[in-house]
Amino acid sequence: MSIKVNLKVLAGGTSEQTIEVEENTTYECLLDDLEINQETVIVLKDGQAVPLDGTVTSSDLTILKIVSGG
Amino acid sequence: MNMKCNKCNKEAIIFQKYSGMHLCKKHFIEDVERKIKFTIRKHFNIQKNDIIAIALSGGKDSAVLLYMLHKLFDKRPDIELIAITIDEGIEGYREHTLKIAKELTAKLGVKHIIRSFKDEFDTPLDDIIAQEREKGACSYCGVLRKTLLNKTALEVGATKLATGHNLDDEAQTILLNHLRGDVSRMVKLAQPHALEGLVLRAKPLRYIPEKEVALYAIVSDLTVDFSECPYAHEAIRGEVRNMLNVFEVAHPGTKYSLLKGFDTMAPIISKEYLNVELAKCRICGEPCSFEICQACKLLGRE
């Protein structure tokens, strides 16, 4: 069974989409699929940070790209 | 499935691959603060009557730095904190972080000094970059910013100058210096010692991965801006950053290994590699290793 996720990517601008992922997909795998290096982002589930080895559940996900200040 | 904190069984907010630990908000904050305190104790000998200048751009790293130093030293009547912000003159970018910087110092009640390239060098960075030039934007900005930071820190009588460099910044610089074979820069990056005319540098966040600085800012409710400097794409550092991030994912702990290896090696190469005596720049009088300082050279003041 697949899971529906509302995905918001904040990287300079904002992009929003609804995606479907397989059950038991980890956040890490999701980032790999999206070709996003996990060192460069924080993943927020319903606004709370999540460990990337956790599994994706039906929710609102935000991928926040972090860049160097300075 | 929710992951549990290895220390208290509450819901984790982060998995640190390099340590194998899942941490909840409380224990993540503790972990970051413990590393910062350890770094300060081990590397940056804060003494009675120190005046610590903090380079505050308003980005996440310097915001976390100021917040932490304030948390650690606000109760110490013998230590003073002064934030210094340099307005390089980057339209559409710096105004925003400048506002964040002002709000943070006002909230914490920290003295704040703002200096600009325009007032100091008669020209904003945007104008320098628009001219015909030999080097990348970051070379101009970096040299001029460091010169003005040091000068301002000296003027306010600072005994330390703290910057928000994180683990990623340090690991990138180490690797970059290796790739360029630049031993003299490696020596400069080594743990700093006191030199006439240069305020002693301190980097309390050098053991905190960039991601964790960002997460710490978020969970501490600090206003952070994740916009990127419009000139950032010009720097070769970006390539090194990508390379290191790929390596870190495949081999967790790579960034720490680079830093720890360098810290072990640095005192040895520094001993063998002759330390340059600092002279005063013939044109502006700022400390430098040659007759004319880098800032004056870049500004074409020769």
C-alpha cells in the first residue's frame, strides 16, 4: 500500500506537491529518491524535526534546505 | 515508526549517524551545548575581564553563536559581549539578515556595532563586484570583511573575536587547503596564538555539524534566515562542500575525522613552518605579512 504525503520543499523558493511513497519508506530513502543530500536539509513532519532513519507516515512534510550564513 | 531518544525514551528529533545516537529535543540541546562548552574550555581560554567580540551576520551560525555565548557568559559581570555586524553592501540579501541581527541583539541586550564597506572602503561590495576583477566575489568580500571585523574589534578593546564557523566550514577549509597544497593557509588555520594587532580568534561552533546548528536554531526558536548570498555560487568551496556531503553520507564521521586529524597535525606543521612576522601595511597601517595588506591590494590602493 502506498502513502500520500503533502511535501513542501523550502530551498530559496517554495515548491509544493503531493507524492505517494511505498509503505516502510524511510525519510532517508525519500531524500535519495528526490536526489537531495541528507546533510543539506532538515525534515519536518507536521512542523517537528524527525530522525531520518524513521519511516514516512501520512502527513505534511517540509524539507528545509539549510545553507551557510555569513 | 517513531524513533526513541537513547537517553530518555522520548520521541527523537535527530539521528546522529556518526555517533549512532537518537536524541530528543532536550538531549539534542544538551549535546550541542556540551560540545560548545568543551570547545571553549579546550581551545579558547576565556579569562576574567575578557571582552568578546562576536561576528554577527544574522545568519543561523552567528545567531546560534551569540545566543550560546550570551547563555554562557551573561551572568559573568567580568566578561563583556559585543556583537559586530559588517554590512558589505549586498543588495537584496544583507538588509534582511541585518534586521535579524538587530532584533537578536536587542532581545538579548547585547551591545551591537554595525560597520559598512561603504563607510570604511568608500564602496559597497556590489560595486566592487560589478567592476572588472581578477578574483571571485568571496575573495574580495572575505578579505575586506575580516579586515574590518578585526579593526572594529580592536577599536572596542576586544580580547577575543568569536566567529560562527561550524564543523562543515572547518572541514571544507581543511580539504580545500589540501587540494590547493596551501600549507601557509593550513598554518594560519591552526589554533591561533596572540599576534600584535590581531584580535585572537575563537570558533566555538567548530565541532557542531552545520545541520545541527540549523536544528539548534530552530528548536531554540531563533529567527533564522535560510536565504543564500547571491554571490555564493561563485566559490569553489561549493564543490568541496558537495563532495564532503556525499562522503559524509557514505562514511558517517568523515567531517569529524578531517577536523581531528588536522588538529593533531596542525601544531606539528606550525612548528616546522616558519611563522611570518606581522608588519604594518604601508598604506592603511593594518597588520599584514607583506608590505601592503591584502585589503589594500584588492582595492587597488597600490
